[in-house]
Amino acid sequence: MKDGAKSMPFSHKLVQRIPARLRANYSFIFPSAIALPIQQKRIDFIHRRVRLLAAVLAVCLPAWSLLDAFVFPRSVWLSLLAARCLASVALVVYLVFRKHFRWESISNLLSVYIQLGIIFVVPTLFYDFCIGIPEQVTEMTAFANAITSSYHLLPFIILAGLGFFPLTLLESASIVMPFMTAYYLSNGSPDVLHWSTQLGMIWSMALLAIISVVVGCSQLSTLIQLVSYSSYDSLTNCLGRRSGEEIVKALWYYSVRKKSHLSFAFIDLDHFKLVNDQFGHQAGDAVLFNVAASIKSSLRESDFVIRWGGEEFLILLPDASLEDATHVFTRMAKKGFGALPDGTLQTVSMGIAERINENIDDRNEIIKIADYRLYQAKTAGRARMVGTSTTVLGN
């Protein structure tokens, strides 16, 4: 099997270049440093928030024109109304067709960036259209002054929206820098009389941008902690069943689209109930931990180990054929899975299946095949691996 997943996304390949012990320290800077299960949760979280913000803006933008009608001349009001409706329609089109911007894949950050671009570009373009319009009021009253001031505050509102999303430092900077550049170019070089006002605006926006970035990074840090607690099994430090099913789904869609291999393997500890009965549950927990550690030490970082239930683990090998998987697990069995408290070697039974080899379009079916082959390994005498044939596993 190739070293690393050749067909894995570029962002996921970058994850492997950062040592695991350093990822937690750099996850607030680089999106590629975020572990894939956490990345999937973050992507779903951002999708929901983009959808919510788009819906709010789609309603509020045209609704605000009711206030503009009391302030601006009819011709100006109609121009603003047209711009507001156009921006609202763009957001509604996104909401209607949003599924086309979201692809079933592993860690597909490109879809997230496209949607974030939409939610920030539309208000920015609307602001660019409105520059200079607030001065065209019919009569400068307190109410008119309040309405026109809202247009000057629009850049601050857009920047404040950045803190609504759990983004890394690089992702936030990639939004802030183009926006600040667009703001400067739209307003032009300040003249002698207004340079201090313009400088004050840019300085205030920069401070707000820093605050929004910090808030976004803080959200990301909290999300990482919460997802880590809920996604990983505390005993074995493997993925839990619920999070594992989401990874299975993402890997399956990616494999189907790329027409790449994807191997599944169930590993079950032999006679584990006797371990608990003879040595106690604390000793049983230690055996489970050692087996999980042995499994993970024999795999690539692009592979996934899921504690499917009790003493049963599901292993996912992206870009690995059935032959590749058989070789990996044969080598793993030779290395061994640790020993029991009395010195007896712990054995396991395995069932292996691969998407292309089985020619199946349903991920649940291939899991059933791997599970049935595990059952065959158990009934054949345990300490066996069943794929296209049965192999006796020795330690």
C-alpha cells in the first residue's frame, strides 16, 4: 500500500505534515491542522450559520427600504430599493440552491469558502453601491441623520459578522484583507480636510477586525474541545460510533466520486468476556487500550480507527485495495496485540471488505459484509482473518 493516501484532499494531506502533538497548538492558525473528525463538525457548523445569516440579511435588506422612503428623494430611494432587492435575491438564490455549494466529501473546505465568500461579498458590493448616497437626503433631521449614519456603519457590521464563524487565523485574514482593501479603494485617497476622519475609520475597522478574529478563533477553540470530548472514546482514544459513522459517510462519497479504493475491516477481541471475568474490568480496560494502541501504531495517519462497540473496532483504509488491506492486517497480526495479565497473548478475529472489490453502491451493505466475515472468522475458530479467503493469524 502506498505511504499516504494519494487521492485524499490537499487539505487533509497537509494535516499529515504536522506532528500530532503540535496540531492542538496550531489548529487556531492553520485549517489543515484541524483533525478530520473535528473539521467535519466545523464545516457543518459553518454551513448552518451561513444559512442563518443569509436568511436574516435576505429579509432585512429590502425591509430597511421602508425607512429610506422617509429620508431620500424618490429617485434615490428607488435606486437603493433596487440594490437592496438585488442583494436579497442573490442571497435567496444561494439559500434555494445551497446544496449545490455543499459537496459530500472529506474535509471539503472549498465549499465552505465559497459560501463564506457569498455571505461577505454581497453586503460589500451593496456598500460599494451606496457610497455617497447618504448625503443625498431631502432634509437633515435627527431621524434622517440616524438613517444615513447606518450606511457609514455598514463596514463595521460586515466585519462584526466575521466573529459569527469559528475560523482560523489564516481564514479570517483572507476575508479581512480583501475587505479592507475594497473599502479603501471604494473611498479613494482622502483629501487634506478629511484624512484624519478617514484614518480614524480605518483604525476603528482594524480594531474591530482584530476583535472579530479573536472571537472567531475563540469559537474554534471551544468547538475543538467540545467535539473532541464527544467524538473520541475516552478509554481507547479512538473515534466513537456516532462520529465514526459520519467519517464512513464522508469517505464513502469521496471514494465513489474519485473511483478510489476504500477498505473496511472489523476487528474483535477473542474471548474478551473471559478477560473481564477472570481479571476484572480494570484489567479488561487496559487490554482494550493496548489493542487500540497496537492497531493505530500499524496504520497511516490517514486511516481511521472507530470503536464500534464493546471490544469491536472498525478500521477504515482510504485508497487501499483488498490486497493492500490484507497485507496491512497480516503485518499487524505478526506484530501482536499485547498480552493478558497472566502473560497469555491477546488474539483477535478480523473481517475485511473493499468497496471496488465487492462492487457495492451502499456503504451499509459493505459494513454488513465485513461484519459477516468477522462472524465467519469467529465461527472458524477465532484468531483468523476472513477476506476473500481465510487466514490463520499467528503471534
